[in-house]
Amino acid sequence: MNTKPLSSTPALFSRALLALVVVSAVAIAGCAKKEAPAAAAPEVYVAEAIQRDVPVFMEVVGQTKGFQDVEIRARVEGYLDRVAFTEGAFVRKGDLLYQIDPKPFEAALAGERAQLATWEARLQKADNDVARFRPLVEKQAVSRMELDNALAAQEAARAQVDAQKAQVENAKLNLGYTHITSPLDGLVGTTRVKAGNLVGRGESTLLTTISQLDPMLFRAGISEAEMLRLAKRANELGAAKGESPVPIELLLADGTVHDHPGRLDSVDRAVDPTTGTLAVQFTFPNPERLLRPGQYGRARFQVETKKGALLIPQRAVQELQNLYTVAVVGTDEKVSIRTVKVGPRVDNLWVIEDGLEPGEKVVVEGLQRVREGAVVRATPAEPAAAPGQGK
């Protein structure tokens, strides 16, 4: 039987011990490499909740309308000779718009004048007969009956002359109606009838429409509650300044504000029972003729001033199913998600009525990187515009 020398046993033991040490060292090194370093705190931008007196506005959606929208119609029957205006252009009062063929009306006027001349001649003869018979009746050279007949003929001739004068004036009017002019300064629409068409047969044909653009009307419907707020505001201004108009701003479709403030013009008599709204009308100066009839916009007016309102940027507020939350960063750089009650919006700010204290900081950028209890690196965001500075 073969046996290893005893002197080789310590050598084998030493090799095994060395191998065990090497394996343990590799295992420890491997474990040390798997430990991840601690994550850095995310950077967010924060804004401080501020307190200011802010105006509270109410907005109503409506549509513009010309101060006067005049329908131009044919008042006599005839063939249209020409259209004398450019469609969509601005016209002045007295500018020629349409010309109806005047020749039939000129002939009619000439005939009526001839009839007038005939009756005037008959009246002259009757006047002469009366003047001749009066002295003869006193001398009993003619009978009283002949004088009475002459007086009756005189009155009849005078009545016929008056009636014929009226016919002449009517013929003059009809001739004048062939020359259709603008009744006001305004914007003329497209023509409904082209030259060569017969107009005015049986009815006053609509030719076009002219709208007076300065000032411009703006009509909207507001609820009863909104009307009460507007009336209270008007009463406050009346008590403070001795006058009642409420300054109105008009926000156009492109987001700009009309250069000229308006005023409340009229309020409808009663609330519409089908919609529950009350029709109101505002008047806006429009010297540049920027506004056109039929434009949609929003009339905005201040209804109150909120004293010491707490404001934060709108982008700091998150909304989910009518629940509004903000991410508040405390002095320990930890985030707390808080539910707040919001009020009206003022430019790019939002009034917070409950759930936040003045001076607290809210996250405006980086909301997607924060959660409840997370530690963040807060950096001040650029200050928001003051209320009333933005439009």
C-alpha cells in the first residue's frame, strides 16, 4: 500500500488555507462593489406665497354688433343700373351706393308737372271769374247763382292744384329713390343684387347692410348672480365718484385687450326664463375700426378688490377631479403635499383661500420629481408678474 510522506501534510494545509483566504477576499470585494451610492436630492424651483390686494374680475362672453345696422332697400320698382361701391369698404354719409334707371320716373314727374300746370291755369280762370262776377252781382247784372257757381269752381280748382302739387312731390320722391345713398358713415356689406336686376317689385328689395362701427356695441348674457355683483359695483362707484359707469375691458379672440375701455350701456328688462340669463349691452369706442360686427370676445370688469389675498403661481397648483394640491417645501427641505382651496385667478397667479400660509414655499418646477416626505434642493424661481400687470 502506497502512503504519502508525513512531511507533505503541512504543505497541503497551507495551500488550502491560502485558497480560502483568496476566495473570502474576492467575495468581500464583490459585495463591496454591489453597494449603490446614496441618490442626490432632486433640484426643484420654488416660489414664496405672497400677500397683496388684488382686483377680482368677472368675464362674460358675447358678440359685437354695429351701433347701427341699417338695411338698404329699394323703395321703388326699376332696373338696377349700377352698383357704385366696393363691397366691404368704409363709406361716408351721402355716398352713392346704387343707381336705379331713372328715366321712367323722370317721365312720370314731367307728366305730373304738366297736370299741375293745367290745374293752375283752371284755378287762374276761376279766380278771374270770381273777380269779374262780384261787382256785377252788386249791380244785379248777373245772378247770385252764377257767382256761387264761380266760387265753387274756384275752390274745386284750388283743391285740384293742391292735390296735383302733392303728386308732383311724390314723383320727385320716387325719382330721388332711384339714387340710393348711404344714410351714415359705416362699413358696407356685400351687395345682394347685381346691376341689371329688377328690384322693388311688390316689396322693398334688400340690397345691402351698413353698420356704424364707432362706437361698437357688445351684447352678452349674464346670470342673475353676476348681474347683482355688477349692480353693486356700479352703486359703489356711484357713491364714491358721483357717477355710475363701470369701466369695461374687451378681450379679443387673439388674447389682446381692446385699446379703448367701454361702459355698461343697457340691461334688458327681464331675465330670459329659458336660459336664466339677462341680456346686457356694453359700448366700446372704435375709432380705428378694429372691431367688426359679429366678432366674439369677453367683456371683463372689476367687481371687487380682495384685501390681503394670498397668491402663488398658477403652475404650482395641480388639479385632479376638482381636488387642488400644492407641494410645499419646509425649512428642513422636505416636501409635503397639501390640499388647498383656490379662489379666483389673477393674471398668472392664483388666489389661495385656505391650506397655505404667507411665506411658505411651493414647488413651481420639478413637481414630477417630488413626493411626500422627499428631500429636495430648493432654488428660487423667477418672480411672477404682479397682479394687473399682465393681460
